Amino acid sequence: MRRYLLAAAPLLLTLLFGALLWRAAWTPDGRVERLAAPYRYNLARWELQHLPGRWLYALGSALPWREAPSAGRRSAAVERYFALNRQIRELEAAPAGPAADPSGRVEALRAERDALENTVEAELEARLTAVLREQGLVERAPLFHGWRLPWPPVDFEFDATPSVLAVSPRERIELSRTVLLAGGMRVEDAEALERAVEAGGVSALVVPTGGVATYPAVIPAGADYARAVEAMAHEWVHQYLFFHPLGFRYFQDPELATLNETVATIAGEDLAALVLARYPVPGEPSAPRRREAPGPMVGERDFRSVMAELRRRVDALLAEGRVAEAEAEMERTRAELAAHGVFIRRINQAYFAFYGTYATLPQSADPAGPRLRALRDAVPSVGEFLRLAAEIRSGEDLLRLLAERGVTPP
């Protein structure tokens, strides 16, 4: 009976997370929402499309007469899955694109990859779960008293990830609205939506996402191994934080949203590094991408310093009411980056507002990034860091945690 209950637990969590995310995403019918409506990401449809097959597989695997794949078969499936992703990316990046593949090679590779999906998802979930247990990130499950396991249980689905419409006032950098959009929007559709929204005197940008913390979480199907593991860990941290003060008020408090995203970035990278070190895959990256890395060179400067300097200049210009000059400066820097092979479609107030919620990035001016990094450096493990950060209710709480460890806030 315990096996069946455990297999059913994610179904209950799916319903819980789905209802809460729908409620958070819903707003009264306003101008931005009406403009974005034709492109909106349908959470309910996604759940209905993925839930039956996903949990029939989970419940079927729990049946006592069903033989589970061996560890060797699961590892081989993971290797093959990401090898197929590499081949697909190479074919799609070829100069002539998919048109140079009249035999349907890309489609055949995708079909083979999709047949491995459930096994690979289950194996990656098990790998992250093992690391979470080692880090002591287990709790008494609320729905199953007495059981100690990572909560919520690790669960994700490979799929196309949605985009986000980010909106900011022009006169300051502030994320005033986000709308979840269907992934894979054509550039011309994204730009048309941005122009329509900006006709209301605001700054707007359609931004792709690398994952969404629905339940199961949505992870990009075409990612490499390191990116998939990092995205899985990042979204699980969001789900974990939901059951603690830092996560529960995510949609009501912009300060907590930034702290939440930054904790998920730092902890997700560290958890992913542990998974990748313990379970390497031949031919795949052995470390997650670090968002605090300098990035590509732009002349004699690196990307990180260029963007940090631009953010400071833009903030200063906007503070003086020089909006047009700030926008011209952002466009000038975008063109400079492009001349050095770093292509960003648009840099505007909405760009900085969206990426500014990830306070480890140079696009952010929030001190939460260096302060949370200092807290992580002051404790011995990512598990301890996450347990401490989960209880944060404000920026003052973060300062208190640093003071308790004798750390001067950056």
C-alpha cells in the first residue's frame, strides 16, 4: 500500500501547484492581459496533456509484477538521450537547417529520444533525490506522516518551455507585470506584442525561460545534460521553498521574489554540481553553467562588467528623468555587443527588470546577490544554506543571518 500511496503523492501535488500557479497568474482583464491573450501559456491544458501518461507510467512502475529497468539500462538510456540531443542540435544548426534533412533524420532522432523520455526522467529524478538525501534535505512529508523524503518529491517533465512577457515602467526599472506565454513564439509575433504593449507608455519584452516550477516542473527537452540537471535542481528548489516562508509569498512580495530566485540559482547550481560529479555522462558537460562567470569578451572587457556598467548608467539616467537618453544608451550597448558576437534581441527597461530578479546576474542592482553568496560561503553545505534561506521573510532576515556568522554584508 505504501508504494501506491507514494506513487500517488505527485498527483496530489500537481493539483496543488497547478491551482496555486493558476491563481497567481490570473489577474483582472486588463490591457496587457488582453493583448497577450492569443499567446498565453495554458497551464491547465499542459497538465491535462501530460498528467495521464506521466502518472500511468509512475503507477505502473509501482506494480509488484512490473520489472523495473536495471541501473545499467537506466544509465544507458540517459547517455543515449543526451547523445540524441547533441545530434539534433548539430543538424538544426547546420547552415541549411532542417531543410537539408529530406530523409526526416531529425524527426527520427526525436522519435527515438521521446521513447526514452520516461526512463530518463525517472533516472534523473532519482539522481537528484540521492543528492538531496545526502544534503539532509528530507522532511516528514505532510501527506504521509512518518515518512522522511525530499519534499516535494523530485518530479519534472521534458517539454517546450514557455516564454514570459515582462513589463516595466519606462521611467524606472521595476517588474510591474509578467504574463506566461506559449514557448516557440515567432520573433515577429514577439515584437508585435511588445510594440502593442509599449503603446501604453511602458517597456515590454518577451523573454524565453529555461524551466518553470509547475508540478511536475517543465524542463527544456533539448538541453544538454548539465543544463537539464541544473534546471531540474533550480525548479525543485522553487518547489521546496513554496513550503517555507521564502517561497509561499513569492507572488505577493517583489523583494521575496528576488531572494527566492537568487536562492534557487545558487542552490540549484550547487546541487547540480554534486549530481554531475557523482553521475557523469560521457560526452556531456561535467559542471553546471555558473551565472557569476565573467562571460564572453567584448573588446577588452567581459560581458559581466559591460552589463553591470550599463545597469549603473541606466539607473543614473532614469533617476535624472533622462528616459530617452537611457534607452539610447541601452541600444548603443546592444549594438556594441552584437559587433563582438554577443547577440541580445532587445535591451530595455523590461530586460533589466526581468533579469534583475536573478540577483547574481550583472543585470541586477539588488544587493541580495552578493549577500546570499556570502551566506552560502559562510556555511559548509548547500543543504544547510537552503535550510537557512528557506526561513527568510525579508531582507532584514538575511542581514541577521550574516551577522550571526560574523559576515559583513557586501
